[in-house]
Amino acid sequence: MKERYFTMLLLGSMLSVSLAWAGDVVPEDSQMELIPPKIKPLQGVVAKYFFVRQNPTEKRNVYRNDTVSYLHEQYFGKLDSLNNPNTPARFIETDPDYYRLFVPTTYYKSAIGQLSNVQVDDSFPSKTNDVSQEFLPIDNNLYTTKNRVNKVVDKTLMNLYLNNPDLVVFTEDELDAVGVFVDNIASEEDVNVHNVKSNMMDVLTGNSPLELDQQAEVEVRKPQFWTVAGNGSLQFSQHYLSDNWYKGGVSSVSMIGTFQISANYNDKEKVQWENLLDAKLGLASTPSDQVHKYLTNTDQLRIFSKLGIQAAKNWYYTISAEFKTQFVNGYKPNDDKLISTFMAPADLTVAIGMDFKKKTDKYAFSLLLAPLNWTMRYIGSKDVDETSYGLDEGKSVKHNFGSEIQPTLTWNIAKNITLESRLDYLTSYKWVRVEWENTLNLAINKFLSTKVYVHARYDDSAVPLNGSTSYFQLSELLSFGLSYSW
């Protein structure tokens, strides 16, 4: 006891000295204006419990040193900052554990439950001394904050219940009866959203439901399964040579128009349906041709549709159909004989198989493997020689069965550079028809672009033109002009 008394006396003496030192820095009635004085830190045992703080006075640039305990700052410092207009709001901490004091007044069972518990009188000494707290390396109060706050809140609420019972609006049982609102459309059938909303409105408004225009409603939007996109371009190239050009040659002008539109369906689960309309028509002047002023260099109308049902992660059971023909008449230079025209020839292909699909931000790849394929070739003009397209003389329709492999790739090489490639390998086990179309689009801006179109073809089902003995064919076109995508 003597040692404890001596320690308290020494601590009180040191505290008195420090308080006197802190109060003498700037007298209360001092008229001197100064820059905030330097603070001498407290020394010794006092520094563990107190610190010196500068408080502004009513006079400009006049500050007063004040000795404040750390315990006071912990519990009342936040209240002081609330009364200080210079304290930014972001520095004011919030404590959600006190929410029951700020929501509509409710009767909670825990308040009366705290008073009904039997309290043990700490004045009686325990049989054993618990010294574990003395040697703990951490502050155990950090783990009991919520319990201590609840005791304070319950005590405050109990005082309100006793002195102002008319302010109590709800009971804890009423809140429990409301239940938990689940905003989950997938389980809407399992949760009676209407009853939950009605009960909640009754509780929050004291059995006075809000008006209809004030109620929160869940907006359900129908999923968008269709994606429609398209692009079109009108491009040209021109080459001029004077009549006396030293190397000879002729001037030429060519123009090509393209149009594509796609309508794709994806239910985000199992079904994908792709539809594409692809049209190309190019005309070129031929000064050496004395019969025709213009001849076609590109002419294609293609309609493609592919329906897939998911079998695995990237694999789909697929049925596809493709129709191809051309727009205008096709001739040889300096010859009036009709080579081709609209619906002559016209090819219809239907294939059944599996389709592998892979799509990322950089590319979209598809590989159609169709072991069963049906192809029909139709010649719809009597002026076109059907035998040159593999049909028997006098016939206008020919059917073939075989297989098909069709890989397609759309690759975003760079921001304004895109490559579209399609390879179609078709065979009836008697003949082979392979088409490889590649379009490299170099976009300058939204309305201008340069395109390189390369179409390679191998077809041993038809007779080569111009007396050639090779079944390999090639068409290449470089153009510049207008383009637009949507």
C-alpha cells in the first residue's frame, strides 16, 4: 500500500508541474500575436498518458498550449472535431455500432435484458488472481468494442423507454416479421416479393403505405438475343496513260461496291444462329475491248445461314445452308457469248456436322466439319452453256452428295486493320471445289478505307475458260474509297 501511495503521489506531482508549464506558454490575457510556438514534448511517465496540443484562441495567430490525456482524446476528440468548422468531413470517422440511436425509435429486448441479468459484485475478492491480462502483448479492448458499445446503447435506450415511451414507434418483433428482401429474379417464385415489400412499407411508415409513385419497383428488361450489324463500301481505282506514253499501255478505271449485313441469334445458353448476306459487284473499263465498254471483275451474291446447338464448351451440333449466284451478265473480252448471269450458275449447299467456335477480343474463329453434304447446281438461262459447269447437256439441275470443311477467321490485327478469311473445301468424292476468300481492310477513319481482296479458287468440276488446262484460278483487287460500318 505504501508503494502504491508513493507512486500516485509522484505521478500527481509530475502532472501538476506539466500542467503549470503548459498553461504558462501564452497567458490568457496576452495581446501578443505570434506564429504557433514550438511544443516541447512531455518527458518521463507523463508522456505515456498525456500530450501537448495547441488550441487557437479568439485572437489571430495566438495559440495556447494545452495538456490533454490520450484517454480524453479517444472518447471526446471526435466530438470536438464535430464542433470545429475547419475539420473536413472526410476526417470525421463514423461508427455503425451506434445505428440504433439514429434509426426510428424501436423497442429492443436487449435493453431490458441487460438490467435483468444478475450482476456480480466486483468488490468481493476472487479466490485466484487473474494476472493473464497484465502480461498480454496486445490490447484486449480491441476485441470487446462491440460488446461495450452495445452496453452503452442499451443503457441509453432504457433511459428513453422509461422517460419518453411515447417516442417508441416499432418493436423488435415487428422488424423480425418483415424478413429479408431478396432482389433475385431467378428465385422470384420462391420469394413473395409483394408481401415483403408491403410489410416493409408498413413498418417504415407506421402502417401508412407510401404512394404508388414513391414505391421502389424492380425493372425487368427482356434479354436481347439478336445482334444486327453491317458494313458497306464504294471503292475505285484509276490509271491514266497519255496516247504517247513511252511504254505504251491503256488507261483504265475500275469500281467495286460491297455490302454485308448479319443477323445473329444467341440465347447465351445453347442455341446460336448466324445469318449473313454478302454482296460484291465490281466493274472495270476495258479500252482494248471493242464490244463491251465495261466488264465485271467481281460479281457475287452469297446468303449463308448456320444453326448450332451446343454439345460441349466450344462444340456445336450444326446444320448450315449456303446459296451463291451473281448479279449481272458475264462476258469474255471482245465476245458476245454469255458466260454467266443471274441464277446461272446458282449453287445451294446444305451440310450437317459439328462446328468448333472460339472467340476473344482479338479474333473469332469457326471450324465447320460436315461429313454429310448435299449440293445442287442450277443453270437458269438457256444462253449459258451448262456443260461448262459440269452439268449434262440439256440438263439444268445437278445434285451431288459429299462432305465439307469450312474454317472462317476474323482477326483484328491492329486498331484499324482487320483480316477476314474464309476457306470452303467441298467434295463429292468425284470432284473437289475449294474457295479461299481473304479481305484485308485498312481503315483510315470511319468513312475511308483501303481494301485488298484476294480470291483463290480450285474447281475440277467445271471446264476451265480460255482454253486453259489448269483448274486453279485467282482474282486480286486493291481499292480505295468510302466505307461505313454499323
